[in-house]
Amino acid sequence: MGRPGAPREAYGGTVEAAGKRIQAALAHFKEKKLSNVVIIGHELGAALALNAAAGSKDVRAVVALSVSSADGLNPPVDVAAAIEKLKVPVLDLVGGWDTPAQLRLAEKRVAMARTAKHPSYTQVALAGTDDMLTNVTDVVVIRVRSWINKKAAGAAIQAGAQQ
């Protein structure tokens, strides 16, 4: 697994580890008969969430916050291909001050969703923030909660509830 400041290639092990953890969580939820699963990820976590959801029938929706490029990872993560495979709703939130490279990747994701005729892909650029979604935490929470209520409404698990 990669550590902060490590070369990008060092994060390749994260792909496999995250995939295993997500699959274990999905199996646990299925065993507990919890079927309204929404995966939310930020930056590399968003790329991994999209990738994991593309290979699962147990995910109801995906929220990708400031998806970062997964280029250079081994094994690689092809975010555009994951979006092409997904048929569940996807919310792709992009920081308004993202770098030109990040904005090009965001445009590529939209194009892939269109080409794949994705049934429910939404990309929203949040003005006044950067790729970390700095200074807009409340806006992000409201947008994500509202979107989930529309696209994957279900019963919330209360904190401390025994499952």
C-alpha cells in the first residue's frame, strides 16, 4: 500500500486491497440483508469505488467526489471503462478549480457516460472550490444526501444499531 508522499506507482497495492475490502463489505451487507448500498469515494477512493461497483451487482449507486486519475497504478484502474460498465446511478462531483488535467478527465468521464448511454450519470462542478472540495463541505453533504434520496432512497441505519 502506498504512503503519503510515495511515488504514484506505490499505490498499486491499494487497488487490490480496496477491492477486497469493498467486496467483503458487500458480502457482509448481503448476509445482513442490507441491499441499498451506495459507495462514496474521494479522489483515488472515488476511482476505486467506481471500479469496484462496475464489478458488482450489489451496489445501488456510486458517489464519486473529485475523481483522481488512476494512471500509473499497477494494477491499473480505468475509470472511464468502469463508468461504461455501470448501469447504476453515478454522481460525479468535480471541484470548480480543478487542474486542467483533472477537468479533461472529467470531460472524458462525461463523454464515456454519453457513449455508453448510461441511464443515470450526473456530473456537477462545484464552483468556489478545488479538487479537495475545500470550503464547501456543507454543500457537498446537502448535494450528496439529496441525490441519494432521489436515486437510491432507502432506510438509513441508525448509529449504534445492531446489525
